[in-house]
Amino acid sequence: MQPDVMNADAVAAVSAASAPIVRDPFSDCTWIKGLENGVPTGVDRFDPLDPAPRRCPWPWYEWLHRQTPRVYAIPGEGNAWAVSHYEDVQRVLRDTDTFTGNIFHDEPVPLMVALEGQAHRRMRDVVQAVFTPKGIRKLEPVIREVASQRTAALLDAGRCDLVQMWSNPIPLTVIAEVIGYPRDHIDLLYQRGRAANRTFLPLGGTDTVRPRLPWRERLAILRYRMGQVPLLIRLIRKLGWRGTIDTVRMANRMFRRPAWAPPMLASAERAQGLGAVLAFLNEIMDIVHAHMAKPGDEVVDLLIEGHRDGRLSRHEMMITMLFLLIAGYETTAATLANAVALLARHPELYAWLRQDVERIPGFVEEVLRIEASIQRTVRRAKVDTEIAGVRIPKNSLVVVLLGAANVDAARFENPFTFDPERHPKQTMTFGHGAHYCLGAPLARLEAKIALEALVATCERIEIDRDAPPALRVTDWGAGFFGFDRLPVIVHAR
């Protein structure tokens, strides 16, 4: 069934008193590559790596919610389970005594998402300084400036890829401000961010060591690693032997144990990506040293204060800034693209928002619920336990389906209906409990300001069906739900 699309007269007559409700927002998906035949039907199994649920996850979520028992044993993975019900997702994320974000049972990972207890609180307290009202006030003028600039460029182009022209540059510029990266080098930061995401984030499955590689691939990896020696020497000078060794060990650990890493990423490609990450870490250490020598009043100084006062080591400071790049822009970029894709398909929604920009925050919340930019995360069971009556052995991995929890009928009435006046409470989009996303207020503010700039200057927007089809993210992990390409046509007011 195709959703009702209003003609121009009907759009103009949208009532200011009522919100347009989209009963079936996913049926019109033939403009996305891989979905040319419509929404998949006949679902009978769930595989986190299958590109089909990465493009359009809702049929699988509906199917999982009907399964008994409701904790799903992932086929082919004897120690991996998927939880999709809101109650179970909330429990797994909240219960840090039983579940951990560190998927490696034998080695620590110095990323905030994988830390626990005092170590987690110490690092979180440092990062939280950026997301206090003081930190966000410093960032708001930057958001408004870049949103205005990118929206003007979008209108000048008229026909373009929204991802490259608008939804990526806005949050990327904001993250550059957070970590002190030069704003005139945003294209380079984008390359660094993509390399970091593809190197460190394809995680989420069994703790198995990668099998021995063919000699040609091993030779390619060796060639890339030899090329990285100058970068390593520079990093040793800035970070010291211990910090550099810890960094390389962490990268190798993730490289050798890719878990549910999509097979599209060849080992040589990941080795090349590691080189880009090493270059970024060198740049970050230069930024840290510059602000340590001459403290200022920039947002990054709020972050570096945690190193200056001894709460974080140089290595921890560097990894924290890498984590902010990884987590800080792709999610917001995906939210922006998902929101505009919905508005382009449903002009009645766009007309309704244009009548009153105060409606934008409610619209954003519903986008965050039904099209969460992070659809899943992963936890490891620290002890033998049970979820909804299903035994979960120690060191089993639990795929926590945040997106599925957001469309659980036991929590949300008519969960697959898009209602911009729903104002959903406690969605799982930003997680739950001790690891709730610190950047949630900033992400919401970015989406609000960017959409305000769009509706203020753009008469209407539509999917460009004559361009190559839109492309969902399917070739790397971490559960991102966004677009690699979104061709649009925009019309100025």
C-alpha cells in the first residue's frame, strides 16, 4: 500500500490544528537501492549482517516481536542472542552488573562505551563538560552558521546528494569545533571519520580470531603497515611508548577479532583505514599540546581540562577525542538525512512544519523513534543469566535492538505509524542507564536548527528519482541506519 500523498492544493490547505499522520511511512521505498520491489515480505529469520534488514528493518522487527521465546538465538551463532522487546532492551542496558559493553571477555578496551564503574564515571565526567548548558551555548552559534551556509549551498545546487551537501557537513563542522579541528579542513576530517568508523565500529558478534589470511592479502597488509611506520614514530614522540603501544594493541585487537564485521571490508582495506586513524591521532595530539601550552576559551578547552587536571592520561584524552569523532557526527548526519527523506516523500508533513517551526522538536522526536540512527548495540553477559526466561550463558553476546524497542506495541500505540505529535517518552534511540548518550541534547539541537534553516528557505523538497537510487548504509557495522547517498531536488521559496 502506498501512503497517501497530497496534491498541491491539499498541501496548501493543511489544517494548523491537526498534524498529518503517516499510517505506513515505509511502503514507498522503491527509490532506495535494493528495495526496488518494495518492502520485503515473508521474513522467517534474522541475521544482523544481512543487508536487507539494514535497508528496511521494520518487517524483521514485527516478526521478532511475534516470536516465542521472545529472545532470539541468532542462527549460526551459538553464543549470540537478539533482544527486541522494549522491556528486555531496557533491562539489558540498565543492568551493568550483568552486562558489559566490552565484547572482549579477556581484554579491556579503553572506550567509554566499554568501561565500567569508576573508570567509566571518570571519563564520562570529563566528556560531559562539553555537553553542559555552557558547552552547548558555545556551540549553538556554530550550528546556526553552518546550517545557514549548507542550506544556502543546497538551494544553489537545486539538485544534489543531500548527504554530501547538507546532512554530513553540518554535524561534522560541529564535531570539528568540539575537538578543536580546523574547520577549513572538514573534507579531511570526513575522510578520517570514515576510516575510524570502518576500522573500529564493525563489531558485535562472536569473540573469534580471524582465520589465517591468504599470502597476497598478508603482503598487502604488510605494505600498508610499513607505510605507517613514520606515523607511528611521530605518535611515539607525542604520546610515548606506552600510550602508542596501548593504541596499536587496541586497534589490532579489533582488527583480528572483527565479530559481526561485514565481509565487504577486506583486511587490506582495514589496514589502510588504520593508517588514516594514525594520521588523525597525530593531529589530535598536536591539538592537545597546543591547547595545553596556551589554554583558551574554546569548547575543546573544556575537554582538555580533564587532561590538564590529571583525570585523564594523554592516551585516554586521545582515545576520547577519537571516540567523539566516531560517535559524534554519523548519528546526527543520519538523523538529518532520515528526517529530510521522510519530508520529501510526504509534502503534507513539510507544509505542516513550515506553518509553525515550534513543531520541529516534536517531529524530530518521532524521527528519532521510528528511524533511529543507531538500530542496535551489543552487550556481553558477564555471568550466567536469563532474559525473559531464556538462559544466556556467561560471555554470550546480546544484540540489543534499539530500533525494535522503539516500535514495540507494548510500549508505543500504533508503533509503525508516524505521528509528529506523539512526543514519545523514553525511546531507546540514545540508549538507557549509565551509558545513555551524553550528546543527545546536542544532537537534538543540531536537528532542530538545521530543519529550521531548511523550512525557512526551501519551498519544497523531493526525491530525485532520475538520479542513481538512494543508498542505505549496509557495508559496515555498528548498527548505523542512515544514507550513503540521498539524491534530492530542492525548490527555493
